[in-house]
Amino acid sequence: METFSCPLPIMKHDSVQLAHGAGGKLSAELIEKIFLPCFGNTTLNKLEDQAVLSFPGNKLAFTTDSYVVSPIFFPGGNIGELAINGTVNDICMSGAKPLYLSVAFIIEEGLSMEVLHNIALSMKKSAEEAGVLIVTGDTKVVNKGSGDKVFINTSGIGVVPEGLNISASNLQEGDILIVSGTVADHGMAVLTSREGLSFQTTVESDTAPLNSLVEDILNVTHEVHAMRDPTRGGVATTVNEFAKSSGLGIELFKDNIPVKDDVRGACEILGIDPLYVANEGKLIVVVPEYKAQEVLKAMKNNKYGKHAAIIGRVVNDHLGMVTINTGLGANRILDMPVGEQLPRIC
């Protein structure tokens, strides 16, 4: 991975102007002084309207996403690293190795250049950790009051190893569900920051690139039946999607699902179920029972899986639905949310 130092440059303006999105000299200055020093590589430096890339002769994984989180800086992260990590994670949930990203900015007139620079720096750091290159991009500027500081769109491409087929439709009776760590961290970090809520400890986002964790899982077995990062809608939505796609039932073990004490406390105060809260640095993987302990051990040896836990099982009952034990020996249905509890958390 090529690395570049990129201190805050001297610019003609201290904040983003409409002209920065007009394609003229100020647009060129933004690219040359903010983006190229942070993202530059031999492909991007050509400044073409597209990136021409070479791939091994395997299947490709392709994804795109947009990030509109508010506030743009929150405990544990910011919109920039969230955009990189989220796109990397969407690619590697198929088992693919992420390689290249595109990045497009929609910036509100008046955004501080220092803020934009700090976002770009965090994206550079996240891309380097994930081992991906940002190879193409775009910048638009909208009138003050027409946006909300900055929105980021990213797309990504990765290579899927030969013979790998990860899909929720592959679930089989007896399969085990493993979550890579504590849930609800990201959504509660954004919400408490947005609302100015104060607790004894700061709730921090879990935003992180998970491709190294996925690699560790696949080094144990390619018998991965499903894998997904439980972002918007949280664990509850993800496991319901698994059940619906496979046509089988899923039982969750409530007492096994890891939740940090401060996150649980914040959820209780706000009346929110942590199972419906977004995560940005966690995954749920479904594997055959005979491989579960070996996969769990490998995950715990990765810094992004040290709190991994077995949280459920696939069953041939209540087909297409998810149940969770109540702690009183009974089960209740865990349905998908009707709407979005926490808007603009990614």
C-alpha cells in the first residue's frame, strides 16, 4: 500500500465554496490539495473519469452505499471512516477480498476545509488498514442550506475466492449463529452524541473494517452458509432476513448476546431494544455446528472478534421466523422493525 503524508494545505478559501464544485480552478485545487495527497495512487493520480483495473480471473463482488450520518463526527469515528469501513464490510460479507473503492462527496457550501481535511485523513487511514485503494471519485458542492455539511457515496469491488458461495439461502437445520462482538455500539454512540446525552462513560462507535476477521474465518472453513454485518435494523433485522431467505426458523439465545453495560444502560433509559440498533464493526456468521467452536476460537484471536459469542441456532420450526428466549423459559417472536428507529446513523 502506498502511503502519503498530507498536512492541512494552504488554500485560497478557509471553507468550501460553490465554485469548488464547478469543475474549474477551485475544483482542481480541492482535488490537488485535499484529495490526492490523502488518496493518491498510480491509478487515481491519472485523474481520468474512470479507473481501468486489472483483476484475477475470479468472480467479482460489487457494492455501493451512501453515508448521511448526523453528526458527522461522533464518539469513536466520523462519516469518512464509516464510509470506507462500511463499504469494505459489505464487500467482504460475500467472502470477497476488497480491492478498490470509489468515493464521491456532496459538500454543503461553507464546510470548513479543516473539517473536510480531517475526514479525508480518516478515510486514508481506514483504507490503508483495510488494504484497499481509492481509485476514482467525484465532488459536488450544493448551496448553503441545501445539504447537511457533507454526504459521501462509496462503491467497492472485490474478488471472490473460487468455489465460495455465501448466501442466507444456504442455511441448514442445526447451523450455529456467531456474532463477532458486542451489539448496538454504533447506533447508541451516534444517538447519544446527537441528542447531547451524558452518561458515566462515553458510548463509542464500533466502526471497523472486518476483512481480516472474514479472512480468519475462511482460513478455518469455506463452509460458511451465511455472513452479514448487522447495520441498520441491527441483529434482529439481519437474523430475520436469514430466516426469510432460507425458509427455516432461527432461535436466539438472549443471555448469550453480548451488550456493553453502558450501551445496555443507554438503551434502557431511551426505551430501545439493543437488538434493533445498528452496528458498523460487527458481523454475524452462520456455520455448521461441527465447525462452530473452531470458527469461534479463530474469531476470538482477531482484535475485531475477541468478544465473539454463539447467539443462536437454525431450526426446522416456526419457518421463516425468529424467536428469542425471554429468560423465563418461554420464547417470543423477534420480528423485523416496522420503520427506522434511529434515522441517519450511517
